[in-house]
Amino acid sequence: MINKPQRVLAVFEGKKIRRFWDTTHEKWFFSVVDVVAALTASVDPAAYWRKLKERLKKEGANETVTKCHGLKMLASDGKMRLTDTADTETMLRLMQSIPSPNAEPFKQWLAWAGMNTRDYKSFKSLKKENLRDNMSNLELVLNMLAETATTEISQKRQPKDFQENQKVAREGGGIAGSARRQIEAKTGKRVVSSKNHLVTRRTNVLKGGGNDG
């Protein structure tokens, strides 16, 4: 199912959430236990999740549980250990069974992360093609800058609700936007392009121009 996942830590209101990017299905998958820890005051998120799984199965929500895939991720002891993960859609369904004052801002956080991917693919007229393969080096770097800046600001500010999280996200994106505008001013060309970068690279190679990076 998973093709060389790219594991990345994300932060929501000071809580670290392990996740990875499935390059085959172009989806983020999140550690269920980490999300439970971010949403609840449970002293044992793993036990909380085990009990929730049992309850969901008894209530007939087997499909939601079976969509949680066990993958090895870096544990607190520094070892790679198997843990349940879920994509955005499945995680939103699970959250309906997790009472938490952080539920709404977390839902918005998940939706924001997913929307970036959809918007980019639409902009580049991509359907099943891999999004990251079709981004230029600058697009990739600026995307990472926006995400990293948002994470760092969030860790410093510790936003408490959706409005505060939204403001942090805008500021993180603004930093990348400022960098983009400066680059465009210096180079005289747009950084974010609807151009399919993978096709461009292949065309350059066929023309003998090599990889344009």
C-alpha cells in the first residue's frame, strides 16, 4: 500500500504528531495515538486508543477501524515501533468519537493541510500524477519554509483556538510569500507556476539541456 513514506513531525498546539506522506496515494497519514494525546488529557493515549477501538467495533464501526494502518514510526525510546495511522478522512471520522475542546481547531488544521495539496494539483492541472514530482526546487523549498515557519511560530505562541491557529498559519505562509516575492523581484519571473515541472525536466533532457533543477 505505502510507497516509501516520507516521515515528518508536525506540531499542533505544542503537541508533536508523527505523520508521513504516502507518495503513491498522495495523502498524509497521522499517528492515531499522537492525535489522541493532542486532543485529550489522557495520561495513557495508547490505552485510550485501544479502548476506543474496542468500543467502535462493538458499535459496528469496523470500517473506520480497519482503515487505520499499522506502520513503524520513531517512538519516544528512539526505536522504530509499529503504531496505528490514519489518513485525514479516517481521522476526522475517529475524532467524532473523541470528545475534546480542541476538536474543532484540530479539524481545521487537518483540512488546511489537505487543502494545500488539492489546490496545488488543481493549479497544475494534475490528476493522478505525483504533486511533488511536478514542483520546482523553489516551489518545494518555499512550501517547506511555510510549513516549518508555521510550526515554529505555533510552538512559540501556543495558539488556543481556531482563530489563533489560523493567524499562525497565515503568518507562516506570509513568510514564504515574502521570500517568493523577493525572488520574483530579483529574477523577473514567477516562482509558482502551473507548469508541469516533471514534463519540463524530461523535455530538457530530450533536447540535450540536462536537468534544470
